[in-house]
Amino acid sequence: METFTYHLSRALAHQGHEVDLVASVNSTYVDAPRVRLLPLPEFRFSLQDSYLPMAAGLLLGGWTAERRATQALTRGTYDIVNFQIPAAMARVLRIARRQGVPSVMTAHNPVPWRLHREGGLDEKLRSLTYRAVDARMAHRADGVITVGPDLRAALVDGLGLDPARTFYAPVGVETATAQVSDSFVEETRHRLRLPERYVLFVGRFVAQKGLPALLESLAGTRVPLVLVGEGPLRPAIERRAAELGLAQQVQFLGRLLPEPLRAVFRGATAFVLSSVAEGMPVVVLEAAAARLPVVATRVEGVAEMIQDGVTGRIVPIGDRAALRAAIVSIFEDPPAAARMGLAGYRRVVERFSWDVVARETVAAYTEIIERTGHR
């Protein structure tokens, strides 16, 4: 979330807007002259944490953000307030409305309130918390921006929002930072002992990512798989790989620093996302920015990011045979993989650069300001 707000703020500033950014972002990274950072302490939590740590981190982070935003609102003059995390923002909305400043909520991810509809008490409490917070703030804000058209439809259906109050502005990706030298790619390949050609996964080792299905789809093939990331299910995933006879075919790299990670992206033949649920999987755009074809399950956001048969392949969720066929067909046809990768890169530049995101966001801001008549 911090990365998104940082890049969006910089892009808005580059287009001539003044931005006050309330976020837990390292001040050394905020280098745009029109962006003023109002820093927050960092409270780390994960959606995979148990309910109490997750709720505590959410509320503490929301409370400190609310205080900082409230101070800024009472001292400054703003055209619009855009909050990315709805927790504890009720007071900010009240002050904004009192001062005639329209507000907009950006919705990033339906997973917290859609993925855990079944399960134990912990999952149900998590789901109820997010549904209550999201619904309350989405209805109170003057508008809601979603980062994907699928997500927009899901929130209209799930929260009962007026479609006229919802807007779409995509997530963005930095295409320049995806580029690394060929020599560094080869150096990284040698140091990490990577195969010459491989399929890549990058993400957390959690149930949402569908990693058992990915392993099972590759059993009996000769496709090397490189997994980057950590998470509570890593030991179970390693055991499953061994059970399937994939111990020599699957490589676990753990977490990587940004520069080696970019080299691992660039050295891959294709990227795979086998998730059972997502919000807007930015990693798909990161893979496309590295000129990789992407094989992905049909989770929310994927159809917007991937042109099936042009920049990659989209397969049904949980369909191991379809996932296997898509991966093998791309892996065994390097010229087609290269064509798809180039097409994906061009699509990212045209539709998912941060300049595009900023323009779409400003269009939503403008309509909200005009419709509310606050200014």
C-alpha cells in the first residue's frame, strides 16, 4: 500500500499537483518537489496473521493515520482527500465534509472479505472486520476508486454501492526499474545456481496462492520452477514438492533484495500465478514489465492485465490440466514466449504506467469534486 501511494503521489506531482502524503514511507525516497511527506510510524501486520494481531495492527495504523490526516486538514487547504486504508478514517471524513473538502476511498483488495467466508472463528472474525470497515467508509466517502474493473463490480455487488459513485483507475508499475544488464542477470543466475530456462513464481507462501495446484500441474513435466518468497506454508510446499518427485526440479530462493529479484525476473522464461483469489495482482505487471509471458488463473484483475493468447495465458482456477498445458506450451516454444513477453511489456507501458494511473485518478477526482459541488 505504501508503495502504491508513493508512486501515485510522485506521478501526480509530476503532472503539476501538490500532494501531502500521510504514509509510513522512508523520507529519503520521497524525491518529488511537489510531494510533502507527513510520516507515520510503521505497524507491520499481515492478512494471514491471526485475528488479534491483524486487528491490532490495522487499528493502530488507522488511528495514527487519522490523527496525522486530521492535523493536516485543520491546518491546510485541500481540493480532495484520498484515503487508501479505511480503518479509523471516520473523523477525517467528518472534518473534510465540515470544511467542504470532498473525499474518496481507494479500494485495493476484496480478498479480506471474500476469501474467508467459510472456515473457523478466526477467519469469520477477519471477514466481518473488513466487511464492516470497508462498507461503512465506502458509503460515507463521496466516491470510491477501485484498482480493477472486476473489483469495482465486486464492491458494487458486495457492498451495495451506487455505480455512479465508483471509479476505476488501474494500479501502476515502474517499467524502467525492471531493466537490468544482461551481465548482472548472468551473474545472478550463476550465483543462485539457476537453470538456463525456468518458470518463475514470486509471492507469499499462503493458501491464497494455490501453490499445491502449481506443483501438481508440473509433476511429470521437465519444466524447472523457481519460487521466490516466504510464508507460513513454505515447509508444507517443500514437502509436497518432494512427495511429487519435484525436489530436483523446484528451487526455493526465499526472499530476495530488489536488484537480484529483478535479475531473476529477467532471467526467467515465463511467470506463473496459480492463485485462488487476488485483488489486483501487481506481480503480474512486474513480470510483464520484465518482458515475461504470464500464465495465470482467472482471478480478479487478471483479465485486465493479460490478453489471453497475446501476452500470456489465462486458465480456470484450480484446473491443473489447463495450467500444465499453458505452462508447457509457452516453455517449449521460446519464440512464442518472447513475442508474448514483448507484447506484455508494450501493454504495460501503454496502460499501466504511473502517468496513466495519475491521469485516471485525476479524472475521478475532478468528477467527484464537480458532482459534490464542494468547491
